[in-house]
Amino acid sequence: MATTLAEPLDAEAGPGLPEIDHFDVVIVGAGISGIGAACHLAAQCPDKRFVILEAQETFGGTWWTHRYPGVRSDSDLFTFGYRFKPWLGAPIASGEEINKYLGEVIDENRLADRIRYRHRIERAAWSSKNHTWTLDVVRTDTRQQLVFSANFLWVCSGYYRHDEVHIPDWERLETFQGTLIHPQQWPEDLDWSGKRIVVIGSGATAATLIPAIAEQAGHVTMLQRSPTYYFVRPNVNELAETLRELEIPDEWTHEIVRRKITRDMDAITRMSFEQPEALRQMLLDSVRALLPDGFDFERHFSPSYRPWQQRIAVLPEGDLFKWIRAGKVTVVTDHIRRFTPDGVEVGSGQLLPADVIIAATGFNMNVMGDIAFCVDDCPVDFAQTVTYRGIMFTEVPNLAYVFGYFRASWTLRADLIAEFVCRLLTHMAELGAEVVTPRLRDEESEMTLGPWVDPENFNPGYLTRSLHLLPKQGDREPWQLLHEYSTEKEILPSADLDDGSLVYA
């Protein structure tokens, strides 16, 4: 933790300062993590007074920000949906369907009055004297300065910046005379009918967007620096359909299908470590069969890295390959040399003409919602902390953070963390404790530390660009961020809260 002093922030309003609105728990963010956290908190800790502060104008997080054509989940909704709210539709859902689901969760759990929209937290200051977090908040619509305080802060802000996109520093980008957009900032009035379009990237966003625009576009070129792995599958879950035909209750169907999907995905993850070449061939064979004769498969769809070192994009019904077969989509695998007024010149010297260029080039991560944190007047540098179970951080009191899974649905971990936090809050009440702080024990003071995520395990661009900003993890429990649901679903519910790694006061 940094030691540079910051200006103290008193937990009580003084003359001329805004009145402080106090809560037992403040949840940051009304996306899928924050809404889930609120549902668990209301059910398991009904005596806690809480509020959700959301910087955007409505709920949804990613599913509000991303409104490009075809936007959809790349996880099945049986596991991306909440455990307590059955999913009744197809496994891969549109952004609109997901937002509708979240709206139903808010209504069914009476959360609407607990959410404050357009409330952006700029600063969070912990006072050991008062045992509270004090939050400097700005109303984004009126610029009004507000102050909140909380005994416990639960950060559910996701992991990327909604108001900032990642555009690489391409040579002569400014010379391009067409339209350049990023999917995260999709203009509502964009007309792509008959246009020559270059989509830069081949990950989940590009693979979702291209099939949605290919029919109306004149032609689409998918320009990738390196190939991506894809799961090709029907957008139907046969087990769910069978159970529904048998009129099994929706709650039972949801849980049974969740268990089967998590078991199958766990097997695929184990295979990626134990039999990576066999998994690689299985993935490649499913794609090869959908491409036209003579297609240069090895160049365009045979990645050089091990499966699951980056997220595998889901293609329901193999829709991307339909448009490749139809001649509406061309794949170019090369690096960008420079932009020109008419398009993009790649390393081979080929010019890709474009009226519209779509940079599906990822995003920039935020760290803890990009909030400026301090503890007792000292700014917190989270890169100098060690994570407790990927949820809390050494020497930062009464703070929890939701960071989901890379290889499984984000919500699986959000649910587990919510149960853990509620159990911790209940345990604190039983102890009569107002403060809980993760702290390394004497025998762990010389523990080997590593990055938040091992790049050999998972290494997408957005993560490797930001590892230096993220907390460290240790070489043993409980100081690690575990990545597999099959492991954490056994460990987190039974984790010992009195093993000395959490200090109560």
C-alpha cells in the first residue's frame, strides 16, 4: 500500500458540506454482479440497510453499454443467469433478452427503490476512527456533489471502462476518410447497407457482430492479427428441452441443466491442460467442416496458443461460417501496416478498401471501478496488495470485490462471492465486530507473490495490458484467485473465517 498522505476526509458533514447518507452496505454497480449481490444481501441479511450506486442511467452494465448489432452472450444463460432465477429461453441470448431478465430480477426482488442511477463514486475514504467508508459521489446529470457513507463497500463495477474504448496506436489512422467506430460506442444512425466494411478483430465481439451485418453490407472483411478458437454449437439445450417437455418445474430444470453444463465445461477445462492437442483438434475439426473447399484453414482458423489461454468465442449454429461460405465475408490474417484514406494496408502490402472500419479491439480495464481509494489518509495502490480469495485485499478493511470467471460464466462466481460476503457479514455480527481486514500471517510474510492472473494460464490483451495495475496473489490459499468453479464451489462456502487471515475489530 502506498504511504503518500492524502487530505483527510471526515465521516461527518461539516458546515456547508452535503448531508451524509449512511448505509450498512453500499453496492457499486447495477450490472449483473451488483443486482445479484443485492438479491443475496436482501435475502440473507435482511437487517442490513443498503443501496446500489450506478454511474450509468439505468441497470444492465455491459448489456446497457453494448448495443451493437447482434450483441449477445458468449456464455449459456443457464449459468450466466442467476442460480435463483430460472432461464426459460435459448442458451445464447441477445443483449435485449438479458436486460429483460435483469429487469425481472429487479422487479421480483423489489430492488428499484434501492438503486441510485447516475451516481458516480469518485473517492472512497476509510476511517479507522469511525469504522466507515465515506464516498464522494457526483450526479452525472446535474454535477451535484453528494456524500454517502457505509460500514461495508461491495464493488460490483465489472472490469472494464464503459466510457472509454481501446484503439491501438495505428499508423496514419487520422488519414482514413471513411467512418471508424468501436462496437462499445455504436452510433444508432449508422447505415451499413451496401458498404465495404472491415472489422478488425476476431474475438467474441467480432464473431457476434459480423453475422449481424453481413447480409445488408456490401462485403465484410474480418481482419485478424491471429486466429481465435470457436465453440460451434446449436442454440438449443436438448436436456432443457426434454425436461420442459416432461413439465419438470422450471427451478428444477434450471438447476439440473446448470449442473450438467458446469460439469461439461470443467471436463473441457481439464482437457485444455491435460490433453491440449486433443482439445485443439476437436475445436478445429468442428470449424473446418463448415468452411468451403480450398479455404486456407491453417492460416485463418488455427491459433498458435493453447486452447483456453484466451476465451473461446461461441458461434451458435456456426453463423459466422454461413457468411464466409456465401462469399459475403472474407478473412484476412495479417498485421496492420498503416491506414490510408481508402482503407487499411496490411503487412503483405494488400489494401483492404473500406467505407466503414469497425475496431473490435477490446477494452481498457478499470481497477476497482476507477475509484480513488484511501485508508486512513493513505492512497491505496491495489497493485501493492495481496488478494484474499480474489475477493478482498490485504490491509483494506470492509471491502469486497466481484471478479468473475474467465473460462466459465461470470455469474457463477458472482453468486459464490455474494454468499461468501453475506456469510462474512453475519459472522461479524455474531462476533460483535465492526471491521474485518485481510492480513498476511507471520508465516506468510515471505510468501512468493505473483500477478493477479498467470499469463501462462490466461492472457487476453486487455488483461496483459493492465496486470501491473492489479493486486498480487500468493502461492497458497487463501491468498489466490482461483479460476475454476468446480474448485471454488467446494471451497468458498466452507472457507474458515477464523483461520487468522481475517482480522476482526
